[in-house]
Amino acid sequence: MKRHLPPELAAPLARYVHAVEIDTPGRMLFASGQLAVAKDGGVPAGIDAQCDLIFANLDAILAAGGMDRGDVVRVNAFVIDRADLKPYMAARDRWFAGFEPPASTLMLVSGFTRPEFKVEIEIVAAREKAR
């Protein structure tokens, strides 16, 4: 994988890259948007706890695909409150600590299927075949 930060562009506004190039052949994993739902159906209160649960769930999804955080090439996140943008970005940066950052999109949305949800996160991961 090659991460691109073209010098002709302004630097990213947070810890992400403008693009990630994948040299095929390889495997790709597309995770559905994850909401903060624990295995027992519980939903934690607060943006920090919801982000922590979602990122833990994404770790399990990656592991099921034989991948890890280093294989994530794109993150899309949806947040309903502008005040939650910085806490989300801090949680994302903690999750990627020690790994190269992916391409990333962060959007404000009007809401989710249930009012207790504050954030939804989806990822795309890729692992190139050994050459």
C-alpha cells in the first residue's frame, strides 16, 4: 500500500492521508457502518464510550478477516453533534496510534435509527498478497 500526501495540496486537517493506493492482487474487507451496540444489546452513553466500543468491534471485524488496523485504508464516520467531532477525532487517532493513517471522511448527519446513537463508523481494509 502506498499513502499519498501530494505536495500540491494543503495538508490534511487531522491525522489522515489524502489517498491510499492498493497494488492488487490482494484482499479487501468492507465493514458495514458500526453503531455502538454491545454484544448484549446495550448502548453506552456518551461519545467517548460509543467510539471505544465501535473501534473495539472494528478490531473484531478486522481479526475475523485476518487483518488489523494497519490494513485499514479508509474510514468514514458520521456524527450528529458538532461538539462530538473533536472527541471522535481523538478516539480515531488513539485507535490508529502506531499505524499509518488511512484516508478519512467525517460527516455531520441529522441522526440515526435510534436517538441514543451519537456516531457511526465504517471502514475499508485491504491486504496485499505477498510477492
